[in-house]
Amino acid sequence: MITICNTELFNELQESICWDTLFNDDYTAKDLAIPTLAGLDHISSNEDEVIFWDRGCNKSGGWASDNTFRVIKEL
């Protein structure tokens, strides 16, 4: 799992937990560490992290976690 430490983005996601919150108005990512997702499965959150679960297809054609990432506050 990729970890993105970005307090500002974390706070925005706590207010609005949705895919659109990751992007600026011009569709650029708010953090350059946000990976390309093969298939967003779901989003989960708690007081410490927001996780974007990606279900990408692996080389053998089965489903496998691929580019799942979490956003946390900067340490």
C-alpha cells in the first residue's frame, strides 16, 4: 500500500470522502504521489487515514490489489 503524507489533503478528505476530492478543478492531482488506479473498489476511512482501495487486474488475469493507497497527516 502506498502512503501519502499530506495533512491538507487528509483534512479535505475528512470533510468530503470522495474520488473528486483528490483532484483540482483542472483535473490535476492534488498530490503527485497519487497513483493511477486500475479500478477503484471502495474508499474507507477512520480518524487516522483515508484508504482508496484499488482492484487492478494482475498479469494472470485474476483480481489483485494494485496501487491501493492511503492518505494520512504529515508526521
